[in-house]
Amino acid sequence: MANAVPSFYLGTLINIIGKFTSSTGSTVGLDPGGLTFGLKEPDGSTYSYVYSATSTSLFRTTSSGYPTYYVNWPSAKEGVHHGGYLGTGTNAGAVEFAFNVIRRLY
């Protein structure tokens, strides 16, 4: 059975998180050498953000005990969105996601 795609209401701010850990199953968090966030909206619009220490769209925090990256996405278009984080260089890896944006019924 396929995993359910999470749904969010149109107009909400969605916190999209990416975490990188060791491939050995360790709970130790890792920073990739480079990091890009990409998102494709239902109408085909695409967005790409590259992490840097001065980034204003793609952020890094260590509040959870290990590096966590995130984007606060304003949900402005209904439908299924697809995207991911791509880590390159040292500690390369990828995290993919999908979510649905729906209109409130009330």
C-alpha cells in the first residue's frame, strides 16, 4: 500500500524539513557539502534554493541536536506538490517529499 500524502489547507505556511544522517543507521546528524531545495507546484512552476549561511529562503538549525534544514512554504496553489533536498559533496544524499494543498470546506 502506498504512503498517504499529507494535506495542508490553502493559505497556510508549511514547514518543509530535511535531515541528513549516516547511512550506517547512526542517529548522528550530518551536514552535506552543498544543499539544494527544489519544489514543483501543481501548475508546473518550479523553485530552487541553494543553502548558504546568508540564505533567506533555506534555513539551517541545530535545535534538535543535529543539523536540520527547512523552508517555510506559503501554500498558494491547490493540488499535489513534489520536491526534495539534494545534498552534494561530502555526506551527499537526498530526501524527497510530496504534499497536497486543499481548500477549506468552511
